[in-house]
Amino acid sequence: MRVAALILLPLLLAASPADAGPEGAAIDAGGLKASDALRYPVARRLDLVEDHFGVKVADPYRWLENDLRADPAVRDWVGQENALTRRYIDDLPGREALKGRMQALLSHGRYTVPRKAGGRYFYGYNKGLENQTPLYVREGLNGPQRLLLDPNDWAKDGASALAEWTPSPDGRTLAFAVQEAGSDWRTLKLLDVDTGKVLDDRVEWVKFSQIAWDGRAEGFFYSRFAAPQDGEAFRSASEDQQLYYHRIGTAQAQDQLVYATPDRPALSHQAQVTGDGRWLIISSFQGIDPRRELHVAELTGGPIKPRLLVKGPAQDWRLIGSKGPTLFFLTDDHAPHMRVVTLDASRPRQRPKPLVRERPETLAGGSLVGNRMILAYMSDAQTVAELVELDGRKVTDVPLPGFGTAAGFGGREGDPETFFSFSGFVTPSSIYRFDTSSLQSQIFAQPDLPFDPDAFGIEQRLYPSKDGTLIPMTILRKKALADRAIAAPTILYGYGGFNISLTPGYSATRMAWLEQGGAYAIANLRGGGEYGKAWHDAGRGANKQNVFDDFIAAAEYLKANGFTPQNGLAIEGRSNGGLLVGAVVNQRPDLFAAALPAVGVMDMLRFDRFTAGRYWIDDYGSPEKAADFPLLYGYSPYHNILGGKDYPAILVTTADTDDRVVPAHSFKYAAALQAADLGARPRLLRVESRAGHGSGKPVDKLIDEYADSYSFAAYFTGLKIKARPD
């Protein structure tokens, strides 16, 4: 599990957002009839000013940091905001048509990549519009499908989800995680695969954990935090993670503490067990940077005694697999684009031995399958996979269906069978089976397409950013628009952080926008992982402004080159991408007709005080450091709203149980937007109930959210929504 997925930002007091405009001022409803003019709920302002390294900073909406479950004032304000947003969006033309088409586009069956254990094949299969994906098993590759778990029965609103799951090596027991209302907290349970019965075992307060079975299938390793204080489960900082072992049939109170670092509470710990069940690998890290310290322990059935394997955290180390005591790792040790090395588990003081050297393409992942390795490289933001002997010699390219993203390739030493998914921008994910001995590939599952992918074009462009750096961008639209060079209302999407790459992938909600004649552009901004460590470093810390410049330059390029009308551009981003949207709207409000910041990091002076926020210091810097404060304060969306400027229409979205980026970020930002004099277009807040940062969200809530967001974007960019798109 990548910690980056845990995601996976100056004005002085006199010009603070709290002083920018009257509270509760009525505005014109963006062209709707006059009776629909908006009056924002009054957000109480605190006279709160703090000194940050000699700079006076106001935080008038600090009270909105309180959990709405515990504070009636916050709960009442959120209720009023939701009611206002609901009235406004329900009046937008085309909203129901978009929703209906999104439902139709999601109605096909969807599979997850199978995992093999004890001759059984485990996989998720959603028939189409099921809120949560059930888990199935087959006895043998071509055996009948049997339902194991159906999370759709767990909650009436569909907000209880099956999260992580791992079968035991013999395939007889399944460890699975239950996720409630989108929270990052997990409860682990066990299921007897033969009978389908859920056992009495229950492991709580698990977060950011892998599930690693021992080789005897007697129990598993997991990571947890101490139980939070009452009322603090969705707000308290995640510190002092500990690694435990749970034996089947015992109470959690009897679980064995395997590894902890109370003297270094910022470290987190995750466990992996090699495919032969012989070695436990403990990976410890502090932030989202892929810098790890490794310990190894031999699993003999006796006491577990971890020994230092790699001192750190200094470099990235990712286990590929093992053969005897030889451990195969991907690492950026002396290789910014990653290489393959081996370590000796029985002699942990030895230096790594090089196996596959670094090359210009970024080595994104690897696994040992059968008696060979599969290595996946990132080439211009798409996947290229190679089959390699255990001595490092290349065998052949793994056959992939075309331009897109491959994921999966799980396996173990001695078994040549593996599975992977493959998807493109306009093609939903298909599942393939590949044999590393015979080199044969075949389709395991393929969805029926409710549209013609050949009607849509994929164009890749390079455009210059402010400093001249060439930035890749992919533009999706109907081929008919491209052939006739017709400018179309466009959504521009970006992320730009945490070494995360934006690669080809299908989205049914995005397809609904494209079918209506809109265009969709995806910019591979600096700060991502598309081109290795240097690309990431160029967009974080003191270089964070490069990300905003890249995104602004993408918007200018789309307009200057006739892709989108001058008043037809919306921008979208989630999490770190929500920060991106908030920052560029403040810096260039004139460029955009609409903005969709979702679950964004909006207060860059307090992000590190809640839940997973401390992990992000690696990318952002620390607001507690004098050197970092001016940078963070300089682009923080909450602190840099420009009263007196005409802003685009803004729909801020978050969820009440988001304990990754706490909803306080969006609450405070929306309150500041609504208090400022920013022109006639609306600034609305949408808060989903019983939902989190994104994972585990029921399909019906996802459809509603995107129908709201894209009908809002369509209205302000001029995209006419038709009941039946051409």
C-alpha cells in the first residue's frame, strides 16, 4: 500500500478573506430566474488573529474545524449550505439527463484482478449498479462462481464497504476489512471459505495497513493505532503505529506486538510475508516520501525477532519476491528512476547486489511470478511491461492490448500464472491471464461497452509552462469535434503531487461529459511521478508554484489553440488536486468559468494537525518552520481569496466522514469564499453524508455527486446537455 495514497496550500491581515465582503449577501444565481437568487448562510466570524513568524494571520472560521457530529452550530451551518446547494443544482438544466446517462454507462459488469490461493481464485464482481462490489470465489480457473461476501447487505444506505481483503495461502480463510462511511479506519474480520461463515475474530482500530498472512495460514500481521479518545476518531493525528500478529480464533487483546518505535512516533510500519511464508519484511516510513527502513525476521513458528536489513528511512525499497533467502527489491538507491537489486535475508548486513540497472523510463512496479519477474515501466504516462529472468536478462515484452494502464501481475515463485487489468481513457478495464512460462495471454473478463470507443479521439500534446518546461497533456473529445476543429466546453483536470502519476484510465462519469460534446483535458503536472524523482521534486516544497504555473499554462494553451471557447473552461481536482484548483482560482480567476475543488487541502497553515496530515509535510513543507511558512501562506487557498475580483462559479465538495482531508478545509474555504466580494457567480458547498475521502463511496452517491458537479460545470461553460446525446 503506497502511503502517497493517503492523500492519495499572501495576503496580510488587512486583506484577509474575512474582511473582504458582507456576510449573507444576496447574489444573482448565475442567470437563473430572479426568485432563485442565492443568500448564503451566515457563518459566524471569530476575532482570531495569530502571529506566525511575525506575520499576523486571521482565522475567523476556526470554529468550523469542529466535528459536525459533536457541534450543533457546525451541523446547522452545513445543513443550510446543503439545502442551498440542493435547491440551486436541482434547477440546473440537464442534471437528470446526465445522471441517467451515468447510470447507463455504469450498468455493465466489472471485475477486479483475481488472486489465487490454494487452487482457488478470489475476485470482486459488480453487476453494474451495485453500490458495493461483492466478492466471489471459483474452485479452479473454470469452476462455477460462488458468492463469498456481499457488502450491499451490510448497511441500508450502501455506505458500509468491503475494503482490503487477502486469502490465506491455503485459500481456506479470508481476512477482510470493513470500512464504514468512507472512513480510513478499518475493522478486520475472518471468513471460513468452505462454509461461508464469518468467524468471531474481530480486530479494530486498523488504519493504513496491509494484511500479511504467515506461511502456515495460522494468522496474519496488521498495523494499527491506539484507540482514539471519544469524539476524536475522525480528527486526531495518526501517530505511533504498531505492527501486530493475530492468531485465528483468539481475541484481539491476545494479539502479539511484533514491532513498534515509541521513541520515533512519526514512523509507520507495514508488513509483507514472502510467497514461501519464510520471511517477514517490515517496512517503516515517516511521510509520503518513498523512504523506508527495513527489518527482516524468519518465521519459524517460534518468537519473531526482527533484524535490521536496511537502515533508514533514506531510500525507497519495494519487495518484488523471494527465492530462498534471496530477496528481490525495487529501489531508488543510486537510481532515481529505480533499479532491481537483491538482498540476503540470512545475512542482513551485506550490501545489495545489482540485478537490473536503471534506465530512462521510470520502473513503476515489479513482481516475481513463476521463475521470472515482471517489471512495469512508465513510458510517457502509460505502462510498458517486460518479462525478465531472475538473473536480470530480458525475456520478452509482456503483450498489452494497446495504449493504456496495466495493473496487477501478482504471483509467487513456482507458479507461472498471473492476472492483470488493462484500461484506457475510453475503454473500461478488462482482465487478462498471462502465463510466464508459455508466454500465452488470454482474456479472463471483458465488459460490454455501452458506447462506441472509436467515436472518441485521444490527443497528446506538449505545452510550455511559465519557465519553458514542456508539460504533457492528454485531450479527449469526439473525433468529429477534432476533425472540424470545433472548440468545445472543456474540463481540465490536474493533481501534481506526491509522486502520483495520472495514467490512462476509464471513467463512466467523464464519458457522460464527452458524449454530450464536451472535451476533457488531463495535464501531467510537475510534482507527479510520470518522469521520476526529478519530476516529483520540481513540484513540491519550495517548487510548489511550478505546479500551479503548469496548470495555468495548460488553461492558456487550451484557449490559445482553439480547443475550448474563451468562456468555456472548467477545472477539476480532488484532494491535493482540490488544493491545486483553489490556488489557481485565486491566482488567475479570469481564466475559468467554473471550478470543482473536491475534498481539497485548503488551509495550508493547519493541515498537519489532523489525521493523516502529518504525512504530507514531505511534499508541502511544515507550517511550523520559518523557512516553509511564507511559501505555504503564499498559496494557501483559504488565506488568499481576492476580494474585488470576479471569480468563476465554484462548487466545493467534501464529505462528513472524510478523515483523510478533514472537511474543515472545505468548510472554512467555502465560508471565506461566500463572505468575499467575488462577483455574481455562485460559490456553493456540497457535503455528502456518511462518506469519506472517496474509497468505499456507494455507486449511487458517486453518480449523484458527478451529476451535480458536471451539470454545474456544463451550465457555466455553455455545454448544452441533451436528453439523448448525439
